[in-house]
Amino acid sequence: MVMDEDKLVSVFSAREISANAEAEVLKSLLESAGIRAIIKHTPPTFQRPGGVSLLVLSSEEADAVEIIHDAREGAAEAG
């Protein structure tokens, strides 16, 4: 039996330009936990705003989502 290769999945995305900094922080948190992450910037067009996405391998998605949830929840409580 051949296993499917991991695919990149989005674990965070936003349309605000200010979200670039948040994506960078979350990427650092994921990488410190041993999860490889990629930031993808989408430039704005006339039809839609730009944005930022944080991508991880599908095999690491559950762990990444949990780390991001905990980080964002902690930030909301602190703010």
C-alpha cells in the first residue's frame, strides 16, 4: 500500500496587511515545536484583497492548529 504524500494545508489565513506580523510570530512558534511552516503572501488584485496564509504539511496540521489556537487564545486573554 502506498501512502499519499503530505500536502500543504493552510492553518492560518487573513486578509489584513497587519496579519503579516502575526503570521511570522505563529511560524516561529510552530518551528520551535518542530513543525515546518511556510508563509504565503497573496498580492491584492482589482477583484480581491491580498492576504497571508501559513502553510504546514497535512501530517502536522492537527498539532499546528492546536499550537495556533493556544497562542491566539493566550493573546486574547492578555490583551
